[in-house]
Amino acid sequence: MLCSSFNLLKINKCLVAYLVLMIIHARKNNTGPTLAQINEAVEITGLMGGNATLPCYMEDGETNGLMVYWQTRDLTAWVFRKNKYEWKHVHPSFHSRVEVSIPGISSGNLSMNLQQLELNDTGEYECVITRDGQPADTFSIKLKVMEPEVVMEPINPITRNDSSAINAGLGTGRRERYFLLIPIGLLLGALFVIFKKII
């Protein structure tokens, strides 16, 4: 099943696909959730160093007089105005990390893909849609960035403590050899004494 995996990236993609299907269904039947309900506050989870897609949609793909921007904590993450992306208004911390499909705008998709996630990317993001002479529509998406789980590596059978034990064992072996020299020395001494008496 497409969305059965617990992989965070797959869950985010499944959420976006689900929202697109809801829009298509609502348009076909003129029933179902409104755009505001589809864009209601959702929480997206991503892993540090990975990517996260924050969903946002508009009812049509008309771009005349359209201005769209993504922002968080008074920082502008992405701006679309006069049918083009305006990077000059984007905060430097988001340069080269944010992607919104310009062709996708014509189908009403304003979702933002935030790349190379950092822990301080956690927070509430707003997708603000305005048209000439009309009030702005603002939709909130919460992003939570987590550290990847630490994978424990198998313990090496020879650790530092083990190697010190091995060294201690080597020392014990040397002592045993020294103890063997004592009876050999005594035996040689006794033989020497006996041999001297015979002579």
C-alpha cells in the first residue's frame, strides 16, 4: 500500500497526494471540503538534513495579479510576484533550500519543499496568497524537525578494557615463565654440587 510505510518522507508525500485528491474530488462534485479546510493547520514532520513539503493550494491557477509568499517568524522564505520568483526578498537562510514548482502554480499547487532541514526550521509557516484588490488568504502549516535516531553499532569484541586484560594476561604469562626458572636453577645448582663432589 502506498502510504503504509512509516518513513517520514513517504508520509509527507502521501499527505500532499491526499490533499491534491481532495481538491480534485471537491472540484468535480462541487461538494466536500473548502480550500480553507484543505489548507487548515497541519503538522509536517521532517528529519534534520532531509526535506519536508509544506502543502498549500489555491482554487485556480490564475497568476495575473497574484502574489504568494511563504514566511516564518517574520522571515520570508519564498516570494512569487509578477509571474516570477523574487529571490531578493527571501531571507538568506532560505537561499538554495526552498523550492516551489513554478509550473505547478498554474494547477493551484503552492506547496513549498524545504531542503537540508535544520533544527531551528521548526515552527509555524504561513502561505499567504493575495491578488490585486482582494484580501489575503493565509494558511498555517507547522513544521517539526527531529534529529535522526542514533543507530547503535555492534560492540567490538576487543575493547580497550579487553585489550588491557589481554596485556595483563601477557604479564601473568611472563611471571609464570619466571617461576619456572627457579626450579630449573635449583636443579642445575644441585647437579653442579653433586658433580663437584664426584670429582
